[in-house]
Amino acid sequence: MGKRKVLSEEALKELVLPEKGEMLGRVAKLMGSDHIMVQCADGKARLGRIRGKLKRRIWIREGDVVLVAPWDFKTDERCDILWRYTVAQVDYLRDKGYLPKEL
């Protein structure tokens, strides 16, 4: 069994905008394993889980802006992390009004 290859951040060049049922949030704390505490744009702190597609491909650190989708049940407590934005993309989102000033 070989070591998985960590892909470069070239995949982050495309900009993924929030759709219906998704929102932006800022990583507050790394909880370990694939769980992260996220402060969401609606003011609630949710425990986020990194999707398997993003594991080992995109590294997430405290303070990063991420795209999250709250679960259908436990909506106020849990979410899935769908995407991580680069610094340039965060500036674009803030200029276009997608990202609230408090985040």
C-alpha cells in the first residue's frame, strides 16, 4: 500500500460560490481526526466534518474561510465542510457581499 499523493493547490483556482442550503464559515478550532469547529455566517458554531473527497487533498488551518453545508438533522450543531477558500478568493467574496464583515 503506497502513500497517498497530496495534490497541489492548483485545484483551488476555481471559485465555488455558496448555493442554496450552504453558507460560509471561519475555522475556529481543529478538533482532531477530520472534525473542525466552524463559526458560521449565521452566528452559530457547528462541528464540521471534512468530506472524504477533500481529506488529504486540501489542508485546512485555523482562521481559514470554508464553505459548509448544515446537516438535514442536527442543523444547528453539525455540518459538512465542502470547500476551503484562498486569501484572494476571500477578498473577492468580501467585495461581492457573500462574506459578512464579522467573519
